[in-house]
Amino acid sequence: MVQRVSTNNFACAKWIVDASGVSSGATHSTISGALADAVSGETIFVRPGVYTEDPTLKAGVNIASFPCDAETPNTTLVGTLSASFAGKCTLFGIRCQTNSSPILSVTGTDQTLVFFNNSFINATNNTAFVSTTTNNASQIALFHCHGNLAATGISYYTIDNGIMRFWFSRMANGGGSSTVSTSANNSAVTVKHCSFGIGVTTSDTSAIDFNNCDLFGSSTFTINGTGTNEMHFCRVETGNQTCVSIGTGATLDATHNFFDTTATNVLAGAGTIRYAANAFGGSTTIDGALTQTALSIKVGTSI
């Protein structure tokens, strides 16, 4: 029988970060330090620990830990990630936590893409994502992530331009915040196959797309943006608030949804709703000022 007489050092990446110091194969004690040395095409591996810092992300440099370390949590980044570059990068398996500032701030004029995968978004005292980029193709995307709003007065995102995506993620609201996420100017938000625990507000020419989602909380989903707005196969529960409000000039296509509220109006506003195959729980009143257009459901045939 062969017995292990020593522990192998990590050898999973060129750059290895350990909060306890540079030892046993670690190359840096901070994520910021590793980012300063890494170049596009390289991955920084982060060992378990708490990293209180504000790293500046680089195009093509990914940051990863083991997925289990994001939720346990063992690997936690407390601070603000800044992104203002042309290109993309991914964070994998990291528990990201606010430190009285956003988890991620995207700025500048370049097309900046930042992806979070299998990560935990812990908004304890600030809105998690803020994008003031002027590039409409910039993107913040979450795939298979968990999140929580742990306090009132905060939400998940505020974006003025670019794209915000949540896919296959559970975004909770443990702190009972009623502060909605907002998108403005020429931004686009996509939420698919998610549980999303806070309302949203869109404005200007922005657009939003909900598909196969559980939408809940005590805030109305307010559609004022004049882009292409969709809500399909969703369950929308908003307590005693109107489920969806559609503003003047805005249009929402809504099919196969279940709307549930005790408010006077389930749907309200002075905009337009194009609908088909929706169901209602509680009140079933629709604001008379809302323009309603029925859509036909086409049934496909097998081949």
C-alpha cells in the first residue's frame, strides 16, 4: 500500500492566490496583485479565503475557484471589481460581496463583457451591479449563480447602457428590499429560467425580456422603456402591489403567465399589453387606461 507522505501543491494555474500569503505554490496574496502580472489567455486560481480589495479586471484574464467554495462560502471577494476594457473575462466559483460599493462597476466606451458563472452574489449594503458604459454592446452576464439582497434600499442592478443577463440563476431578497433594479437609455435586460425576488423599472428606449421565471416580491414590474419588452411563461407574485405597470408609449408582449396580487389592478398603466393565455390569481382587474390587444396562439404540428 502506498501512503501519502506529503501534500501536492496546487498546479491548476500559472497564477495562484492565497490570502494567507505566498507559500505552498501560491504566487500572490491578493487578486489585484495577480491581475497586475497576468496577461490575456491566463487564468488566476484563488484559494479559499477572504479577499478585501478592489481589483481592476483585465480582458482575457479569468478568475476561478472551485464552485463549492462560492456557496459554502470559502472563497469570498469583498469589494468592487472595476471593468473598462475591450474584451471579455469570466469569474467562476467566487463569492462576491459588496463593501458599501457595487460588486462590479463597468465604465468607459469599449465593448466590455464580464461573465459570472457558478458564483454567489451577496449584496449586503449596496446595489450589486452598476454600468455607466456608453457602449451598448457591453455586457454583464450571470449563469448558474445564486444571489441575495441582504438589506433594504438596494437592488441587483442599475444600468444606463449595455446588456444585463441572468440565466438559470436564483436571485433572492432575504433583506426584504423594495428598491427596484433599473435600466435606462439603450440598455437591454434578459432574465431566463430564473427566480428573481425584486421588481424592475425600465425607461427611455431600454428593453426587458422575462422568460420561464418566478418573479416575486413587494415591488411592481414597471415597463416604461420603449424597446421590445417580453414576458412569457412566468409566475408573477407581488403581494399587495400591481404585478405589472406599462407606461405611455411602452408595449409588453405577455403570454402564458400567471399574475397574482391583492392589489386593485393586476395590470395597470397607460401603455399597451399584447396578451394571450394568461391566468390571474386574487384580483383580476386590469386598468381601463391600458390598451389591450389579443394575440393569437399558433399550435404547431408534428412532422
